[in-house]
Amino acid sequence: MSERTRPIWPAYPLSALVAGLGHCYLGQWKRGASWFGLYVLALAFLSARTLSGALKPGEPFVVTALQFDAVSYTDVAVPLAVVIVCLLDVYLVGLTRFRMESSNGTPSP
């Protein structure tokens, strides 16, 4: 199946799984790479804040890093917000593509 005949709905779960993957499925590689990069930066920010508390002297790293009570809501909010806005962007891209197909009668590039 070419990207012109692909259904749009699989882009939503792909974007929920990994930000930017739905855009790549729809053929928008640069946009997908941008969302993925932003998602990786948000996760790196989360990891840096979480792991900074895990590296206290005298505490085993593996046990401390796996304790989820050390992760606060504000640490998770940034990556979650990136995924939600990415899902909204995939929806808008799909809506635009649907409108162009409806008005022209042909698939959009």
C-alpha cells in the first residue's frame, strides 16, 4: 500500500506508542522526526531528574531507579504532554488530508 491509499486510523495508536511514529506512517518523515526528537528530549529530562535522586551515595542504583514512588507527577507531565500534543497534530494532519481528498476527489501527496 502506498502512503496515498493507507488508512489514517493506524497513525493514532502508533503516535500513542511513540511520538512521531504516526507522522512517519503518514509519510511526513521530517515532522515525525521532530516529534520523536522532542519526545526523546522530554524523556531525557525525566530521566535526568529521576536519576539524580537515585545516585545518592550508599543506595544501590538499580533498586532506587526502579522505585516509582520517587517519580513525581511533574516529571511525567512533560513527556505525557508531548505525546498528547503529538496525537492532536496527527489528528489535524489526518483531517487536512481527508478534507483535501474530499474536495479534490483524489488523494493528496
